[in-house]
Amino acid sequence: MTGTLLFVVFPYVCLAIFIGGHVWRYRYDKFGWTTRSSQLYERRLLRIGSPLFHFGILLVALGHIGGLLVPESWTEAVGVSEHAYHVVAVGVGTLAGICTLAGAAILIYRRRTVGPVFSATTVNDKIMYVLLIATIILGLGTTVLGNLTDDPHNYRESVSPWFRSIFYFQPDPDLMTNAPIGFRLHAISAFVLFAFWPFSRLVHVFSAPLGYLTRPYIVYRSRDAHLGARPTRRGWERVP
């Protein structure tokens, strides 16, 4: 019963909140769909921490996509042995996790020590940082400790099939109940983070300034009364 609640019911509840929360946020809080940038307050630490965190978390996300969504049989079919996959995954994953954690530590230090940035920090931000850091530490700790003990768990035979089974609507909780405690805690923490995601500044992950590619240019000052001989296209009219 506990396994069913944690690894069947709980993931679906979190995913429903994740999807429904983003729809609600986009419809009723478009102006709040932002990271609330604090670049004007401090830039030195931001220049170091932000790229380190964002590039690290991007590698972590790509690694999780490959590890969770790509079955072991597919990589073997293209000639990648499990040992080679494991070596690359552990090496790149550990490096990405350390970069992400280091970048997050710098950003949190900046947020705590720079007065204006700290003043702009909300309770929501603090909860988000706790959930995010906990998920990163659990994932990184599971990877590192498992390999230091020379008995790493093959998550592609347990965690990955369980994760995919959620989207097949045939979840198998036994795959997770038999996995090491670190993987179970990491999965639960990740789904808690997903449930909180739509109500935090993390929504900016799904923001893309595609409108900038097609919107009319803005002329701030011009001495040309006509701005060309051709008729003005709709949407490109001059604004006095």
C-alpha cells in the first residue's frame, strides 16, 4: 500500500498539479511569469554563479532524459555497451551535479549577503531553493556514494522502467520499492519539486521570447517623415 501511494498515486497527483498549475499561472498571472531578475543589484557573483548553475542543470536535465527515457536495449542496439554508458553517465553526471551545486551555492550566498537581493527574496523563493537543493544533493549523493562502494545500482533496470511506466499508465511500484533508498528519496523529492514548480520562479524555464522574431521594430527617433517610399505594412505603422 505504501509503495502504491508513493510511486503510483503521488506521481500522478504531482504531475496533475504541474500541468494544471502552469495552465492556471499562464491564464491568471502572466505578469508574474518571470524570474524577477536582480542583476541591477549585483553582477559580479551573478556572472559566476548563474552560468555555472544553468549550464550544469542543463547537462543534468539532458542526462536524466537519456537515462530515464531511453531504454537500455536501445543503447545496446546501436553498439554502446552498458559499461561504456555507465562510465560516461557517471562521469558527466557527477561533473554536471557538482557544477550545478556550486552555482546554486554561489547564487544562494549572493542572495543572502547582498542586501537588496535578500530584501527581494520571498518565502516562495526560499521554499524553492530548499526543494531544488535537496533534489540535487539526493541525486548527486546517490550517484557518488553508489560508485564509491563499488556496488552501483543499475537504475536503468528499475527506476527508468518505473518512470516510463507512469506515462504508459501502467505504473509498477515494485520496481521502485526494490530500489535503494537514495533513488526513492530522489524520486519523491523531484516530484515534490514538480508540484511546486508552477507556483515559483521556475516557470521561466518555459519562457521563450519568440515574439521578438516577428514583432515590428521600434523607431525611437527619426528625421525621416516618410520612413521609406513603400506603403507601411499592417502592424508596422509609425507611433507618434
